[in-house]
Amino acid sequence: VGVSGYAPLSDDWFVVGFADVGGFGIGSSSELSWQAFGAVGYHFNETWSAELGYRYLSIEQEVDRFDVTLDMYGPVIGITARF
């Protein structure tokens, strides 16, 4: 289950983000996983843009009867080409 959004700040600048949660112990997936991402971006032209943001990802899983939690987080840099 998730949500995402995009909002222009001007002709060139924008903000983007998403968050989701899943797993819920269904099938062989994780017991619980969730993530959140937010970034500010700049359109160079109609084809190219760049984003700078932050992402947090958490995964909870049982492995060989041990509860394991994996948290990954940090800055994100991206370049997008749209055709």
C-alpha cells in the first residue's frame, strides 16, 4: 500500500516523494517492510532532469527462526531522461 506525489515549484524546480508499506507476512515476503523518499528536482529541458533527496527503507523478516531487521537510509542522487 503506498502513496506518491509530485508538485512543481516553478517551471524548472519540483518536489517528489513516495511512501509505502507491505509484506504483512503474506507468502514468502517479509513480515513487514516500509520506505519513504523525498527529493527536490530540477528540469534542465523537456528530456533531462535531476533529483537530490533522501530515502529510508526498513525490512523485517524471520530467517531460520531469528527475527532480522534491515534498515537502509541515506542521500539519493538521480538523473532522469524522458522520451
